[in-house]
Amino acid sequence: MTRDPLLSVLPEDALRDVLEVEDENRRRRRSRRPYPTRRDIAEAVAEAARIFYGHPDEFPDLVYKLLEERGFYTGLVTVKRIWGIYEELVKKNVIADYLGVMGER
């Protein structure tokens, strides 16, 4: 292995520290999970609606769980967005109002 002449000027411990920081940054970048798209959230909402039993207040927790199991970062997905997508799917007759939260329309 040939060494770069510029690297021979650096002390070994400083070079090792720099390379460790670069490796850590590279690992950190790879570990980032993608944000879910609207379609990803809609698929999770539809699946959650089919399998959910319980109080509607607990429904978003199941959606978050499904998204995280699929490898998505859910930190920016709000409860309001989940309910908005649920309402949209019910209005378009993609899913039935399994939770009974839409009322008579």
C-alpha cells in the first residue's frame, strides 16, 4: 500500500482520530431511516384500520408501530396527519369507517 506524501506529515494518532470520525459519520449516515411518504402512511393506516380493536385514541400508536416496523422514521408524522389520511380514505371508500369516528354523513 502506498501512502500519500501529505499523510506522512501528520502524526499517526491524529490521522487515526480523523479516520475514526469519518467512519463514525459514514455509519451515522447509513443508519438514518427514511421518512414515510403519504402513500406509506396511507398503507399503514389502511392496514391498521383492518386489524385495530380498541379505543380510537390508541389508533395512531398502531400506525406508528407499523411504520417503524417497515423501517421508517416517524418523528415528523403527526396524529393530525394520520387522522386526515384516515378520513380521506374513508371518504374515497378505500376503507370502511371501522373505528366509527366519522359519524353519519
